[in-house]
Amino acid sequence: MTGFEAQLRAVSLRVTKPRLAVLAVLGEHPHVDTETVIALVRAEHPAVSHQTVYDVLRALTEAGLVRRIQPAGAVARYESRVGDNHHHVVCRSCGAIADVDCAVGEAPCLTASDDHGFVVDEAEVVYWGVCPGCATEHSSQ
């Protein structure tokens, strides 16, 4: 049994080729959008439909095996790094996204000054800037 099969069974999801394919894509390509997931899955499994990939992403997200992130002004992206309280840094120029480990303590790493009675279980921080490639490109212009 592969690690992906074990992950699916651990959350009571059936092991299917499309689910395994999506998990493999996300394992190799973190922070990809839906269209990229579809293209990469269909490159290996041409019979898998667009709708199947959408359904798989939704099921994996709901089961907690995949995290959906959507920085302001950007399309939704998916990643398989779950279960920790990491954040993201986003390039304002090209849209590249990278993981940033939580700067302080365990989840949530930020404590709200007033939680308004909410039970806070996650704090999300998005760092914005320019990636090294875009910074080099802009400085050479």
C-alpha cells in the first residue's frame, strides 16, 4: 500500500486512480491552481474529466488531506502540506507562492487581541513581496 492509499483510507475515502493522481500532483507541485492540476493529471490519465478533478479536490479538501489557499486577488491554489500552521509568501509580480513556517509557537501562532467569543484554531498570515527572480528582472530594467 502506498502512502497516498493509506492517507485516503485513514479518512475513509475510497482509493481511486483520480484521487491518487491528484495527491501525486500536489505532492510534486505545491501551490498549483485547479487548471494546472487538471493538466498534470490528464497528462498521465487522459480519461479523467475536468469535473472529476474538481470533485476530487473538493473531497480531499473536505477530508483534510489537501489545503485550499486563495491569496487576495489570486486564483485558488491547492497544497498537500496540512496539519501544521504554516503561512505563505506571495510574489506581487508573478504570483509565485512559497511556504513560510510559523514564526512563533504552536497553532495558532498569533493570538487575537479580541476573539469575540470565537474558538480560534488557526491563524493565517500572507506575506506579500517580490520573489528573487522578479526582483532581479526589475532591477535589470
